[in-house]
Amino acid sequence: MPPTRQSGKQQSSTAGTGFGSSSSSLKSSSKFTSLIQSLKGKSITKTKLRDTVFNRLLDDAVETPEEGKYYFFDYDPKFKSVLKEWDQFPLIKVLEVKGNIYLGANLHYIKSNARLSAINNKKYPAETLHYYIPKNADDIFFEVSEEDIQVLSQLPLEKFHRNK
């Protein structure tokens, strides 16, 4: 069979060749770049992936999140029985601190292919906005640097719980 040629109307596939080269592409200076490279072509459970991410962020653990920074943490909501849906492992940007409550934009409520756009444009849909109580996160928040947020936002770290 003769090889087919592209007529120019077809787009060549870039799947599996990396994360692209646009300004929204993932930063190569991230501490998670080597993790991504080591996982290519391998199977890993979400639980194992989350544990690995938490371990890499261990040195960045803080008790008091700061406005304008990103955090990843394990969360147990106070009113989970009345929530329609909640994420046990939020990846948030803290937008506002009100006393001992944080308003954060949880990137996991955005489809993964739109997360980089939200990060780069600093615009978060209303459905991402949630209040978080620090003691329900065991007062441990893992700060995520600007270099790492683009990589982490693309990983399947979320764990949603739904009430009927």
C-alpha cells in the first residue's frame, strides 16, 4: 500500500509528544518534570500519584496559607453531609483570607484542558470558588510554586465525593 500524504487540510497529530510550546505550556523548571518523565508509558494509581506529590511538596508545608498563592492539601469539610459535591484533595489559589477561613479557587472544578488558561489569565469560574476552614485540613497546606502549578494542574489529583 502506498504511503498517504497530507494535503495540508489535515492537521498533524501531536499527541504524546509533550505538552506543547505555547506560553501556556508546562514549565520545564518544575520539580515535577522528572516525575512526569518517569511516569510516561507507566500505570500508576491516583492514590500513589497523590502520595508522591505530597512527598515532593513536604518541604513546602505551611500552617497558614497566604493570599495569592497556590496550595494542595487533604480536606475534610465540616458540612460534607449537606454538600452536593466536594473535593478531598483541593488544588487552590487562595483569593481571600477572612479571619480563619480561606476563599479559594479549586482548579479541580475546571476541566483539565482549561486549567492552564485559568491559571495564565488569573480568571476562575464561580463554580471553583469555595471556602476552606484550616482545621479541616489538619492545618497543613502544601504550597505549590508558580513553576509547579502548571504541571500539578494537569495531574489527576482530585478525589470528588458526591452526596445523593
